Amino acid sequence: MTQRILLAMVDIAHRDNAIALCKEAMAHCRSGDELHVAYVMPYGHFSYVEPFVSEESIKSAAARAHEELSGICVNAGVSSIEHVLRGGVGEQAILLADKIKADLILVNAHRPEVKLHTLGAYAAQIMRHASCSVLVKR
């Protein structure tokens, strides 16, 4: 059986949903698979805020994001390779998936508690442009 690479895109601001997605990702892992868990910081070249944020603040935010992401992975009981990225969420997810040659991307639905709601913008963008399969967890 060949090794697969799975990528779970989490939002650390929604800790419970992030933990649930990590557990879902582990449920899809087979022996020998590699799991990557990623979070995209809400800064980037599309952000109107970035020119006004100091490099020190960005580094501090990245360190806090790494800590939170590690805590989520530990709480979910997953062993993974963690990534904290900057830029547009959909764009960064697709770039990372291509870089690591992901076989499956897992994302949470936007507001999963709302049953009759459209797909979130980032999940929709990832689904439209990913070169691999995408699983959306409700």
C-alpha cells in the first residue's frame, strides 16, 4: 500500500472545530500515511492591514499561532507536521498541498451548525482549485 499525504487546514480561532477536523483526518489516515496540519495567519499580501503591522508583531503572532496549533494537535492526539503560513487562506492551502503533493485536503465547513448554509468562501476556493480530493467536514 502506498503512503498518502493528508493536509488538514484548521482555524485556530475555532479550537473545537480544529480539534474535530484533526481527529477526522486521523480517522482517514492509514498506516504509513503522513498528516500535515496547517493554519494560515490572517496577514498577507492581500491584507490592507499588513503595512501597518511591525515585523516584531508578525513574528510574535506567528509564535503564538505555532503554540496554539501544537496545542490543538496534542489535544486531538494527532502526530503531524505543522505549518503556520501567511497570505490568503485558499491560495496558501493550494500552494502547500501542491508543495507536499497532498492526496487529500480536509477543511471544515463554514458555520457547520447551520444546516442550510452555503459553503464557506475558503472551502469553496480550495475545492475549486485543488489538484487533489477535498473533504469538507460538517
